[in-house]
Amino acid sequence: MSDNPFFVESSLPYGMPHFDRIEDAHYRPAFEQGMAEHLEEVRAIAASPEEPTFANTLIPLERSGALLDRVSRVFFSMTSADTNDELNAIRAEVAPKLAAHSDEILLDPDLFARVAAIHEARESSGHSEEEVRLIERYRRNFARAGALLSEPEKERMREINAELASLSASFAQNTLNEVNASAVVVDSAEELAGLSEGEIAAAAEAARTRGVEGKWVLALLNTSGQPPLASLESRALRERIMRASLTRGSSGGEHDNREVVSRSAALRAERAALLGYPHHAAFVLEEQTAQTVEAVDARLASLTPAAVANARREAGDLAELAAGEGEAIDIASWDWSYYTEKLRAERFSFDASQLRPYFELDSVLENGVFFATTRLFGLTFEERPELPVYHPDVRVWEVFEDDGTPLGLFLGDFYARPSKRGGAWMNAYVPQSGMLGTKAVVANHLNIPEPPEGQPTLLTFDEVITTFHEFGHALHGLFSDVRFPTFAGTSVPRDFVEYPSQVYEMWATWPEVLRNYAVHHETGEPIPGDLLERVLSARQFNQGFATTEYLAATLLDLAWHRLGPGEAPAADGVLAFEEAALEAAGVAFPPVPPRYRSTYFSHIWSGGYSAGYYSYIWSEVLDADSVEWFRENGGLLRENGDHFRAELLSKGGSVEAMDLYRAFRGRDAEVEPLLRRRGLE
């Protein structure tokens, strides 16, 4: 495998991966060699006869594992963004090996002894603040991995970690396979009444690619709600779609995730107990800005009753509207989006379909996202179509400072496809590091339905917001200006990482930005002022639903992860546990199911958000308060962007998260702006 592109540093700009040279066959040998090299480097550090110092222990540890890091960053991006059977097989094979590899390092007593000695002397050795923080991070990481356990306990920890890694890989694969298998096949065009011509054409094309020519296929996203539910006139078809969505991973068959959920919850509880915590949530939250389950409980309790009460009022309004149209029905989950759009049109004189012609993807990107970024930070963007990508849909831009200094690369992968997991996310192929001399290469991934060839990509309002949100994550990576890779970019607490990206959503509806990108894709006419006013005035509309579906998923996550050893239900009790948990939390309202049910909740079982899905609302408190700061200080101004960048975005994880917030805002966050935003005063 001398031609394996992972075995050498990339020759492309910024170290961008050589996607044009990478083949599936390269991953296994690169993982094997990468783990071997990494262990050799780490063992040499642990066996050094020299007294442990920052320079001979932590600096080499930060530099170690370069090959393993290169292949891991590409591989796990591909298994999310463009996977196949071979990559899925490799993931299942390599996941427990990587868990064992991590344990081999973090449970090494000689290496831990060196780290502990450096930690003991950290205050008296003249280290910088970032160096002290790195020392403390390493000491904490070793302890939380089990370095202080007895040898029998360490062995059990290794077994648990290996099994959890395999379960995570299985959950991800099952979820992707199930969302594809659950696509709804429609026999007649009449059933699709309410969809646009473009949406019907896309459904016909999806049927053709799946081998059911002459029919229509409505693919599912990995959320409970599905976009077609807002438009389809056929209540029977809406019910089929919603039931197909809600039963994913729990109806038997090869993609059923109930056993994976049950076993994962049990193992996480056991691991937490081994480490001295009452449950997995306590273990996770110790590292977050919230710090305790009680703090999260208090925040959620301040929101949940008002949110559910709002949702119930909204359901009453929808039922009244349906009755007025001759449909005397109890509003069900498959009715909510349909009648919500009708009520929106009635109250605000517009519906979602009126907006899409003004939200063409390239305009949203170039005249919206990039425009706001230039105004705030002075950045400019140059598309680089000659750089190799892993899929024809992927685009690359080089990013420059206002003086022309290169800053990094931004990759955009915007379209949904069967090989791509649901949701939207950002990842870094190359993290910034002063020590390594690297600049950031970051990517955004969305799941926008791809239109038929030759047709424009018209976004929903939610997809516009998501595009801005994910670019906020990208800027967090691009602006990173830290010394050590451990602290690069978005390497911050989970309940802080969403905060900068949520702040960036504000520019999607900032009048100056919105007017610049919201132009009709055919006529070039700007969005009518009266329509724009109605859109902005409707922002609190349906917030009872939006907040309740999110809180239901959040509370479900916490219910699973505050179980103690032996308390997790068996596979056949997973759905009953979910039902009881939602009832106990006060969010059991069938017309508003959780945004994710347990068996397709990828965030918490395979996505790193276990006991952390609360992070979005926790971060939104900071976000809403920060939006107030921008408004108070003139909004879209360069000096405001520079302040946000200097005090917060550039620091990565090198400073305590809430200290960063205080440096930016000048005080602690207040919750009132969030309550006003969501209509929960």
C-alpha cells in the first residue's frame, strides 16, 4: 500500500484530504498502521527515563498519532456523508479496535504517572495559562477514562468501551438503513395533491432510482416530523408517512434498534458506576458548563409547563380551523404541519410555499451567509472547483482575511442522498493549531432535497436558518487561533458548542441581510416588503409545538441517562420506558411527538450528545442574550464581529467557556431574552 494517500501528509492546499486518491481499500491499512505508530510514539513517551516535563511528555502527546488522526477524520466523515456497504463493514470492524486503542493509552499506568507528576507541579513551573489548561485537561481525561481504577476494573472498562463502540456503529448503520427502507411509495399522482410540481418530479425521480418506475417515493428524514406533511392534502397519506417515521427502529426486522438502545443504556450506567458517578448523566455533565443534572432540570422546568400549555392551545386553534373546513377531527401528529400552514396563511397572509422562490441556495449562500460574514469580519470567499471532492455535489471555497491573508478552506455538502445520514452538522478535516502550523479545513453538511437536473434549489425557511446555523460552526473552526490541537475550533463543552452557531442564525432574518439574498430566483425581484414583515411577525407562531417537540427529546435523553446500574429496560420494554418517561416529564402529548424517538435518536446513541441534547436550549439562553448585545451595539458592524471573534470565536477550548462568554458580553447571561423569543414569558 505504498500509494496509500493517508501515509503521507496531503500536498493539497491547507492539507485538504486527497479525495481523488482515496479508495475504500486504503482505510483498513491506514487505521492499522496509524494505531501501531501512535502506540509506538506513546510508549516511547511513557518509557522515557527523563523526569516528566511539559516539553517531553505533553508536547509529544499533542504531536502523536498524526496518521491515525488523518484517516479517522476522513473515514468518519465519509461514514456520515457518503457511506456504502464496505465503509459500514469497516466501521463495525474498527470501532471496537479504536476503543481498545484509546484504552491502551489512557489506562497506561506509566503514562498516567508522568501526567500526574506534571499536574502536581503545574502551578510552580512557569507555564502559560493555555499550558496549565492543557495539563489539567490531560489529567482529567485520564482519570475519567479510568486511570485510577484497579486492574480488574480497568479490564471491565475495556470490555464496556469496546462493546459500546460496536453498538454505536450498529445504531448508526441501522438508522440510515431504516430511514431509506421506510421511504413511502405512492401509487397515484392524485395522492400527492398539495405538493409543488418540483416536489412531485423529485418524488418520481426518487422512485426511478429505487427501481419502482411509474410510482412516486417520499423519502424520510431522520426526524419525527417530515416536510411533505405541511402540504399533502390526503390525510390518509399523511398518516402513512408519520406512522412510518415514528415506528422506525422499533417494528422488528433487521434494522430494529431496541436491543441496541437497551444495551447501550445499561453499559453507560455500569461505566458511570465504575467511575464513581450515580449515572451517565452525572458523568457527562461534570464536563459541561451546566455541571449538574439539577441545574439542567431547573432550566428545563422553567420552560416545559409553558411550552406544553402553548402547544395545547395551538392544537385547539388547529382543531377549530379544521372544523371550520368541515373536518371535525382530533388533531393528530400527521395533521399538525398541514393545518399549521393553513393557520399561518390565515393569520399572517402567507404560507411557507410563498417563501421558497425567494430562497435559492446560491443566493442564500453568497448573498446571505457570505455577505453577512464579509460585513461582520471582512472575510472573502473564492470558490475552488479544481480541488478534489468525494462527491460531485460537494463544493469548496478558499477563505481570506480582509487583507488577503489565507484563512482556510470551507466545504459545502448541501444535498440529501441515501448514502448520507440525516440532520446537519459541521466537521473539521484539518483543525487549526499554532504548534503544528495548520489552518482549518472545515465542512458543513445539510440534507436539502436535490431538485431534478436543471431546476433551482429552493429552500424552506427552516433550511435557510440551518444554513446560517451550520456556517456559525464553520466560523468557530476557521477562526480558531490556539496553540494546541486539543483546544482547536469547536473543542468546547457540548452545551457551549451550539451557542456561536445559534447566534449566527440571527443574520438570516436581519433586514439588511435578508433583503440582500431573498430575491425571486426567476425575476430577481426582492421579497415584497409586506411579505417580509409578515414573515418576521410570525416568528413566535407555532413555538409551543417547536419547543415541546424539542423538550420531549431532551427529557427523553436525560431519562435514559440517569438510570443506574441494572435499571435499563430490556429491548421489549424500550417503548414502554419512553412512554413512561415522557408522561413523568409532563410532555406526553401525542399530537407533538418528540423530535426524535429513542430508536432513531442518533444524537444520543451514535452522535456524541448522550445526556447532552439539552445543549441546544442551554446554549440558546446565551444566544438570545447575545443577540440583544448585537442589537444594542448597532448590529451588523465590523467592530461587533471583531469583538465576537477576538473574545470568543478565536479561543476554541483554550479558556473556560463561561469566562469566554463574560469576556464577550461583559456579564453573565440572562434568561429573559429567550423567554421573550419563544413566547414563554
